[in-house]
Amino acid sequence: SVKTGIYQVLNGSRLCIKAEMGIQLIVQDKESVFSPRRYFNIDPNATQASGNCGTRKSNLLLNFQGGFVNLTFTKDEESYYISEVGAYLTVSDPETVYQGIKHAVVMFQTAVGHSFKCVSEQSLQLSAHLQVKTTDVQLQAFDFEDDHFGNVDECSSDYTHHHHHH
């Protein structure tokens, strides 16, 4: 099962991205639906978070043995969202490199000052052979008060599948 990590990017001493999430990369060699998929869970304990903080664009780079996942956040007037997702993975036996990048996405869109929460699994195809999956997500970029997540905006699939009343 996928472990949830807590990843942060600081601008000086101020938090500019905080992400709690489980991430899995899925690779598939052939175009055929029958070709086997291989699943790689990103281990938070063996992953380094770094990145850049901007006023309109920030990014979270997660480096692990043999690869990385890079998330770019873009801020508009009222909202912010993940606008680009890239990943790179080296697999041994046989040694293969998988990489992909998806531009111009609007993923996990959230009101400025709020955090985004999505427990259910979300996936994004980055190339013909590489897919990224997230679970148990809570994240925020840009405007923090203290170092706490702001009000929560939930993804629609959490509502439809298993919404808990608080």
C-alpha cells in the first residue's frame, strides 16, 4: 500500500507549499491493454522535497532513488491549482527509463488561502508508458496563515464515494 508523506517547501522561514500525499508511479511498456503494469510506490522516508516559491508559480520537486516527481502550482486571481506534472523513473531489470510531462492541466483547483483535500485515488497519464496516481491528498500552496492548512476544499469524487458529515 502507498505510504503518505508530508512534503514542504519553504521560502526563507515561511511555508509556501505543504503537501501530504501518497504517490504511486505506474509503468506499462506496450500500448496493449494486456501488457503488464508495474507499480512503484514512492517511499516518503527515502524522498527529498525541494522546490521554488514564487508569487504566481511555485513548484514541489520530490527526488527519490532513480527518479522524481515535479508538481507545478499556478495562482490566478481567486484560485490556484496544479498546472503541470512531470515524472521520471529508472527501472532496473531490464534497465529502462520512463518519463513524461503533462502541461496545461488544471488539477486540484482550490480557492486562494484554502487547502485542497482528496482522499480518493486520482490518476494522470504523463506519457504513453507512465502514469502517476495520488491518494490521501491534502495540500496547499502560496498563501498560508502560520504553518497550518487553510479551510478545506474537497474533491468531488470524495463527496460522491464516501462523504463523511463533520
